Amino acid sequence: MAAEVNEHDSSIDGEGPKPELSARQKRMLAGVIGMGIILILGFLSVMGTIAYRFSTMKSTTNGRVLVEIPADAEVLRTYFAQDYLAIDLKQPQGRSVMLLDPDTGEVVRVLALVPTVAVPE
């Protein structure tokens, strides 16, 4: 007696006729493939962003920069804005503000704050 073979049975070894997918299964398969593509594209964009940021990163000196303050000066405040570090100093000659490059510690400019004399009317 020969065993009956069903056309829609698929054997374990992969031989034989493939089962037909229903419309619902086809939509689900398309959704899974689409989500896989989105995951791969998202992963590649994250890796690309990380690589771009590392390639355009400024070199620093481990975050430590030596700033030379005059010996007779007292630091009143420090400000960090945009690409500058501002140090408000009080000296015997008057107040001043030092603007520094935060990456190198180089003094960009020193602003002397001089009081104005009011002219009597």
C-alpha cells in the first residue's frame, strides 16, 4: 500500500509543494519585512550619526585647561556663553572681564570696566 500524498503538505526536508499563503498571511509577511527594513535603516542612521559626530568633534585636552588669572585679581563670577568663557575679575585698578576660548584656555579679549564720570549740567 502506498501512502497517500497531500499536495499541501510540506515535508521537513523542504522538498515537496509549498503551502499557499492566505491574503492575511501575505499582509503580515509584508509588514514584518517592512518593519525589518525600518529597523535596519534606523540602526544605520544611528551608526552614521555617531560616526559623524566623532569625526567632527574638536580635540580637547581631557577637559582641563590652565587659565592664568593675575595674582592681584579676585574672581567674582564666571559665565559660559556660546563659544566663550567669561571671567569677571576685581582688581585694584578696577573690574574687568576676561573672554577665553574654553577649548584652549587662550585669552580672546580683556574688557576693562571703567566707570563713567557724570558731567554736571
